[in-house]
Amino acid sequence: MAYDNIQELIDQYIKTSFQVNRMGESLVKDQLSKELTNDQHYTLRFIFQHDRCTSTDLAEAFHVNKSAITAIITRLTDKGLIERTRDENDRRVVYLSLTEKGKELYLETEEKIHQLVKHFITKFDRKEIESFMHTYEKLSHILINMNNKEGEKE
């Protein structure tokens, strides 16, 4: 696809992406408990949605190295928000699940984030939201594929 103004489109994308990501992450952070980072919240969210998972599952879902996940897991475990359980059949496999304290904190912060997103998403009509989500998901798939190809080169 050829564009006469590709540089202008690139500049507009970078500016808008930076603003949305920076402000969005800041607004989400304001809704979180003082003891949670955004990454820690996303980790609690993933574990909550899957009931239990492994650190490998998290690393694959977030497209990061296991070492990055290990640091987050350690902090969440130290705070009493997640617990580790070894697989009875294969002691090398460690499952992660939320503690009661972790579930309570996750649900509390998730409700606040839900209200935040509801506040701005209702400024759009249904067709705009569907179109945006379709485009945003397409961008996500493109970026994931690019990331996977980069990983194959290493």
C-alpha cells in the first residue's frame, strides 16, 4: 500500500500512540492500589482469568522473557497476592494462582478500571467502538507477528 504522505502518517501514529499509551497507563495506575504496578495488575488479571497458570504461560502471553515474569511473580508472592503450587505429577511444573487477598485486590481494582474505561468508551458510538477494536486488534496481530519473526532471527 503506497502513501504519498507516509512520513506524516508515521509522525501522527507515533505522537498519538505515545499520548494514548502514556496517559492511558497513567489513568490506569491512578486506579490501582498503591502497592501494585500496572504490570503486576495485568499479571493478576491473567491469572484470575485462567484460574491458574505457569510463568511460561505469562511470558508467552505478555511477549516477554521469563526473567521479567519471575521478578513480577516474586513481588506478588511476597505481597501475599499469588501462591505457587507444584504439579503433583511433575515437580518441575509450578502453577500460579491468586490467594484470597489477591482475588479481593484484583476485583477491587478491576472495578475501578472498568469505570474508568466506561467513562471514555461511552463517548463513542457502537460502530466507532467496533471499528476501532477491529483495527486495534489487527495492529496487535501485526505487532505480534513482527515480534515472533524477530525472535526467530535471534
